[in-house]
Amino acid sequence: MHFADSLMAAIRRVGNPVCVGIDPRPEDLPDGFLDRFPGNRAGVAQALLEFGREVVEVVAPIVPAVKFQAAFYEAYGPEGVSALHATASLAKEAGLIVLMDGKRNDIGSTAEAYARAYLGKVPVGDRFEPSWVCDALTVNPYLGIDGITPFVKVATREGKGIFVLVRTSNASAREFQDLVCEGRPLYRHVAERLADWALPHRGDSGYSFVGAVVGATYPSELAELRQALPGVPFLVPGYGTQGGSASDVAPGFDFEGLGALVNSSRGITFAYRKPSAVAKFGPDWKAAVVQAVHDMAEDLAAHSTTAKIKRS
Amino acid sequence: MHFADSLMAAIRRVGNPVCVGIDPRPEDLPDGFLDRFPGNRAGVAQALLEFGREVVEVVAPIVPAVKFQAAFYEAYGPEGVSALHATASLAKEAGLIVLMDGKRNDIGSTAEAYARAYLGKVPVGDRFEPSWVCDALTVNPYLGIDGITPFVKVATREGKGIFVLVRTSNASAREFQDLVCEGRPLYRHVAERLADWALPHRGDSGYSFVGAVVGATYPSELAELRQALPGVPFLVPGYGTQGGSASDVAPGFDFEGLGALVNSSRGITFAYRKPSAVAKFGPDWKAAVVQAVHDMAEDLAAHSTTAKIKRS
């Protein structure tokens, strides 16, 4: 199945575009969580896996997608990477769309290795096997099309997707992305090239498997890019902890309320730390996660300037 | 010790600036190599580790540094990543400067996780432990200074380094990096900001631990950037298989023949496949590796327009 079609179907199924970002910082895990595991790197990795597994279990019925931030797993070396691999596989088994947020890229022949790794299959003996279980990968555009084509080729073959960084959600995104080159900012140049990369790869939903990362923290750029990139699905980070609001995110959707997946990481997985959640749920951190998802879905719907998502 | 000082000392010790890129493609391993290991993903990962171990053994006495291309290990999932971790540790034990070519980056809080992962220490129980063994990491600049500062902070504390992508070696590097923004190409803007990031962090060698990646395949840009970035060490990919020659690389060095590390990956590790090497060394692929390093070192020295490197 085409990645964007699967993604839009998943959004319709649950009726919201919430992506739960799983960025496990050990220091933010619920009280006592780490103590259940050995006090070494492998033990922390086991804790990350267990935390991710529990998050996946509670969110799988209520959101379309999860996004794993590779950095927080790579931080614990190969043991951490094993935890990432296992958690991503569990998320897929639970029926979620699985995004790997690795922001990978390189020259063509190396980009091909990343593409095969995360989206395709690798040679093992006389056959090809998948190494990772995920549906889409975030990709950095600085190297130009050489670094994009291998991902597009593999994604075409395997029914997978990519999200190319266009406008990131951080404060210094402006530093290079807003430099005015030949009359318009760099991120618009990236967006224009992205349109060329994306448009031949639209599915029945009208959306391409080549998407864009556009931060919630830049609402006017988000609105402008939504206009400029019809048929390109957006992955919108920056809602919640990073400061993006539901009204900031609203212009990212199409007239059916589709076309954008809005990510929240700490705001959901570590919702149990908010004073209101402490008062309401006490040590039941999973109830706080579920509540945070419902609150976010409602907030997005309430501020949507487009039609509500029609549930399938 | 300061990263750049260690790097320059290592270059002086061996008398050449050759960096051996370890990018193990299973399909390029010597005949029969893969057959020694189980025919599954873990077996391929073991083969990558064994190949890397043998390369490290033969090159450790004759080059200053090795560079691991993470993609080729991530291709084999957590097992591949374990092989990368083990090979990098062996390279460090063998006395080499170890560069991790991951081209990582993200928003600040996530960049901090990558910085801690590869260059620093991570929290484990009530202490901090290193997860990875490497001296420097390649970093992508698209997100601006938020994505650089965390690496600089950790590198300062730990005596590590980073190499920021300025001008990559691939053909489509021009696509965004050459866009003319406010009167000069994007890569010059990146270089200017890099100068600001680098200059406060020079060691006794006069070089900073904040370096730049500048491809051998763009010799005029290399010459121009060497002038523009005194005190910034260059990691120069693209020599050999990608088409960069020794005279292309020559402008990357300072007046002592220092300041640049020139990488060759396939041209060295898979040198055994060249007809001349087949004739001379037959199945002794390691002899072909050693010969390729000596040939490259001589080629660079013969075409150097600056003084020869003074051996310490």
C-alpha cells in the first residue's frame, strides 16, 4: 500500500492527526521506573524499551502514528539501538504508522545504504531482508537530490515514505533556512525542489509519499507552505513543549482536516509531570498519557479552520 | 587533550594526512569473506566487524585516522550497530583518531542527546558513562546554531571534535549549497558562521576542534575555503573513487602540509579489487590495503603545493 494512503486512512480511522513522539529521556521517566532495571547501560536501554512498549500499548488505539527520536536511543549505544528496534517493531505490530526520526542523509551511495536500512531490504546471503521496521524516515536536504533519490527509489518499491526537513521547529531555523537566495528564502527553494520530488508519487489519497517537516513554531511559514505544496503530507513538530499552539498548527491542514500529522513528544509521554496530571492521576502515568492525547486531539479539532476529519 | 592537537600530532607521527574510510558494503568484501559467518543478519554484522578489525590492524601503524560510515552498519540493524561500536572501540585501542560519519543533527535538545551519545557521557544510575568510543562526529548545519552549540559544549568538556558539512563531495552539492544568498553562495554563509563557532576553540596547534567537511571534488571551493577558514581543520572526502585527485586536494593544506585530513574509503578498503592489485597480491587483500594507503600518501605528498609534513 502507498504510504500516504495508509497514513491518511490511519488518521481517518482514529479521527485525529496526533503523532506521539517517543523521545525517552531517562531523567524524565516516571518515579521508580529506572529502578526496576539493572544500573548499567543495558539496564537503561531495557527501561527505554519497557517505557516505549507501555506508551505504544496505550496510544495504539487512539492515534494514527508514533515517531521515534533515534538520538535518545543511540545515546545508550548498541543496547539503546536494540531497544529502538524492538520498540519500533512493537509499534508496527500494534497497527501504528511508525516514523523514524533520524534526519539521515549523505552522498548518493551512502544515502542508498540508509534508504535500504530503514525503508528497504539489505542483502543477506542470497536473499534480501528488512533490517528495521518503520514506515517513513526523516531526511535532511542539505546535500541536494543525490541524497534524496535513493530514498525515493526504495520508498517507491517498498510502499514507504520520507519527510524532508523544510522548516524546522527550532529558534535558529532562521539562520540558514531564511537566507534570501535569488529572491526567496532557502526553505522555499527546498520546498520547490521537494514539490518536484513529491508530485510524481501521489497515491489515491492525493498525497505523495514524499512529505515535508514544517515546524508548528512558524505558523505563517506553515500556512504559506501548505499553499505551495498541495499533495505533500506535513510532519509538524513543535506543538506543546516547544511552544506551537493548535491555532499555529491549523493552517497546516487541507479542507478535510487532513494532510498534516502533528507531533508532540514530551507533552504526551511525560504529561504525568504536569501539576494537573499529578493531582488527577497520581502515579498512573499512562492515564496521563491518554488524557494528554485526548486533550491534544480536542485542542487541534477546536482550533481547526477546516472541516473536521471524517472518521472512516 | 584538545582534539585538533591530537589530530595534528597523529598526522605528524605518521607523516601523512590519510583517513581510511570504513564503509563496509557486504557485496564488496573479499571473496569468501562472508561465507565464514552465519547466513543471517547477525552473521553479516559479524563479518563487518571482522573486516573492520582486520582493516584497523593493518592501517593503525600507517595512518592518523579512520572514519566509520554509520549507514553501512545501521543497514544491518542493531547487530550492525553493535559491530560499528566494537570496531570503533578497536580502532581507538589501536591508537587511531576515530571519526564517526553520522551527519547527525536536530533541534537543540535532541542535538544534545546526539552530542552526549557520540562525544560525551550519558546518565546511568547516579553516574555518567560514555556510550560510544569516538573522537569526532560529522554534523549537518541545516538547523543553524541550535543544532551546533550542544556539540561544541560537549566537545569542549570532553576533548572531542566535530566536522560540520560545508561543501559536500557529491554532484548535487551545488543544488542548495551554491544558491546565492545575499551576494554569496549558501556554503559561504555556512563557512562564515562556522568560523565564529570554531575560532574560540583553537588548541596549541592553532586549529579548532570545530572542523569543516569540504569535498575534494570541488577544488576551487576547497582553495577558497582554506583561505576563508584559517584554524579550521578540514575533513576532505571524495579523493579516489569519487573522482577527487591529489592536485584537487592540494589547496586544502596549510603551509606545513597540515590542516586537512583526506579520506578515501572504497579506494583503500576495496583496493584488492583493482586489476593491478589482483595481479600483485592475489587473495592477500590486506596487502592491497597497505599498498593503497602508501600510494595515496605518496600521491598527496607529490602533488602538495605546501611543505611536506614534518614527522614528529
